[in-house]
Amino acid sequence: MSMTDLFQVGSTLQESHRIEKVLGEGGFGVVAQCRNTKTNMHEAVKINKGDKDNAKLAQYEMEMLRHLSSLDPDTCNIVRFHGFFVHEDNVCLRFELLDQNLDDYICEQGPIPLAEIKSILYQLATALVHLQSVGIIHADLKSLNVMVVDSFDKPIKVKVIDFGLAQLSSSTTYDSPVQTFWYQAPEVIVEAPFNEAIDMWTLGVIAVDLALGASPYPGDDPYDVMRFIIETQGQPADHILDRGAATNCYFQHQTDSRQRWRYKTCDEFSNEYDYCSKETRYYKLSCLDDIGDMMAKRDGYHPDQSLLVQLIKEMLQLDPDKRIKSSEVLKHPFFSTSHPPSAIADTSDEQPLWYHVEKSEMAPHSVPDSVESLVTLFQISQEDNSAADSGKSSVISLADLFKDHQED
């Protein structure tokens, strides 16, 4: 029996949350839109499955919430946590109810206007600055994990959600399960040591998605993701590949060449791992400059297009040590330089500047759900804040939380 069968519309959780709509279902359980009958307010409730493994996942997520408790959800562009309760054996996390995820928003709107791209990227970079300030790597940033607060409000307001895969920057391990395939940074694919720079890589992928309405590296397997990256940006440097525990899976070591590593051909990889490489790109970019050319052809030329491409190049820097920092993003000329509408030139009748960019038969937004998305997050309760201030450990155990809940 599925979770949606167990928690149907009209049923009530813990005598206080009436289910009005199921927002999503994944391996963890379901997320439901509920009306809190005590406050008469709508909330998004993540109902975790009652088994032992999912209880551990719920515990881990609450540990991450503890580390984020000092951040203001609104100024930091992070979703608000309202608390939790236990319904039978299911841990239920209560979150601020937001409108729609950024992936759906892009699907509805198409490629996003430059002014809105600026606003969204600035808000997301601001969120990363604050996460870094408390030592957190989101590790699963993607358009599904960015929520539009209200799609009818302008200027647009977005918030980051789903900290179920978040990592403490002080204790990451190369084999940690981080990032959905389409958004995986090169160092993650080869299982090299990583840091908060992986969040900047995913922000760069989101930036391309906003500009073109399609993800640049939509591989169904890390092999294809890395292949797409190499075909567009070139191969990561040897010193990055040397650190990867899984580099040998995708690259062949060689001693008779200037480069120590050669990417395996599709046939070589298929013979070793029984995986057939697939072409899943909507646009096949020969280089990142194609992005600006495509925007100019579609919308007419605007000076900010080249600034956006420059920013994307710095976000998608193959070397994580050279990748732009979130604090540096906020100072980038893309945000600080203003060009009037008169700066736009119509190039719609000219020869396309991106004639070499091929278009496949794939839809631009058929995003996989290999890592399930939550639908909202956070601000720890006043009781938990006071407990933290009194010197309690920052790591919450489910037993402690359940005890506190029952005492309440």
C-alpha cells in the first residue's frame, strides 16, 4: 500500500492537521498540504515513512535544522520550519507552504527575463552565503529545491528548500550521497574531496536553465553528465582527476600523453559497466558562450547577456579552487551594472549566432527525481533555540525530540 493510500485527502494527522492535497511522494514518504486546525493556517507537512531507515533520515534532517536555527528564513532566502509532530510511527515535519518549485515555474514561463534571472540568482547566492556562515553545504541545490514564494508576486521571491542531503563542511566525505545527476560537479562525479564549491556549480547549472529554459548537462548517468561537461567546457585538469576515488571508472590512465587521463569512449564504458550512453540534451552547447548567442538571437542583444555568461563561466569553473565564491557573486558586475532598455538591439532577423548549437528531440524539462525533493523547510522552535542556548549538544536525537514533544 502506498503512502498516498495511507494518508488520503480529508484524513487528519495528530488531530491537528487535515490533509487537503498531496503535493508529492518519494522514497521518504509524502508531502501534503494541510490545514492546521489550531491556527487555521496552511502548512506543508513532510510525512516520513515509519520504518527505521526513514526515521534515521528524519533524525539527520532535524540535525541539519539545528545547525540552521540561527538563520532568519526570510532574509536568508530559506524556507521556514514550523516544528514537528509524530503521527503513529511517522515523523511529520511542518513547513511553510510555498507556491511552486522553480522547475515548474520555468516550464510555465519559458526562458526567464534577464531582470528576473538577476533577482533569482542574487537571492540564491545570498542563501549560499548564509549557509556557508554556519558551515552548511546544501549538496542538493537544483530547480526542484528552489521554491517560488508566490508566482503572482513581483519582484519574484524564492527560497531554498530540502536539506535532507546537507553536509557539514567540516565533515564531508568523498562518498557522501550528494547532488542529483544533472547538477553534479566534476569533483563529485569522480568522488574527489569536495566543499561548498559544489553548491556554486549547481547554481551555475540553474543559471543556464533560467537563461535557456533547458539544463545544459541532463545525463541519466554520471558518465553522460561528465561527457556533456567535457564536450562543452573541456576536461578537468589532471590534478583534480588525480584526487578522485572513482576517476578510473570514467577515465583511462595514460603515460604517453601530455594529459595523464583520457575520458573513456562510450563503447569502452559500455563494455565495462553495461550502460548505453544516451543523448538527452535539448541544446548541445559547443561552449558556454553559445548561451549568450542564443539569448541574443531569441530576445535581441543586451549588454547584460555577456555579463551573465561571464558569471556562469565563473560558477561552472571546472577547478573548484578557482570557482567563484558566493560572496563574490553578490559583487559581480551582472548585478551591479545597469543597462537601460534602449541598450537592447533587435537581432531576430540576423543569421543565428548559435547555428552550431544542435537541438535534440528531448523536452527541456523532463527532470529526473533521482533524489526526492521536499516541499519546504524551517526555523527551529523557540524551545529548541533556548535548549541550544543552554549548552545542549547541537545534534538532536529522535528520542530527545519525541521526549520534548510528549512533555509539551
